[in-house]
Amino acid sequence: MKIIDTVELLEKTIDENEMVLLYFGTNSCGVCVDVKSKVEDMLKKYPKIKAYQVDVDDSIKIATNYSIFTIPAILLFIRGKETIREARHISILDLDKKIARYYTLLFD
């Protein structure tokens, strides 16, 4: 996942892409590191999703703008609108099923 660190770049990215997944976490959070690797593996099935990481320690303004109060957190934007929000106790299996539904509708 690419790291994104400014609100302006993030908003432009969300507006210019069909599907954008944002992963919020920190490198000092063991759960965040584990969930991130599982999300990256899952995303291999969805090559058209643009995925970005926001390090909350370095980009607190982005986290605040998107009302991220706990980590890890995942937001999925479709055509500029927040469609999925998962935080803290994230089931990769459930997240995968939700993403698959939207991905199929948009790209298949």
C-alpha cells in the first residue's frame, strides 16, 4: 500500500478513482501491522482498487477529517462516497465479502 500523507492528495485520489481503500494504522500497533498484511493479501483479488495507508501518528489531520477514533480502521470509497467503514475488530472475511459485492457490480 502506498502511504498518503496530505488531505489534499487524499481527496484528489478519492475523487479521481472508482474505488479507493484507505487503511488507517501505525507501525507501533501490533494489531495494525497484522491486519494490514491480511488486507494487502486480500486486495490481490481486486486489482482495480487503489489502496493507501494513512499512518495516524504522522497524519493526525487526515484521521481527524475522516473521524478515525480507533485503529486499525478501513474505509472504502466508491465513486467518491464512503461505502464501507470497519474499525478495531475487523473481520477480513466479512470485509472481503462486502468488497466483493461492490467490486462485482462495478467491474464485472
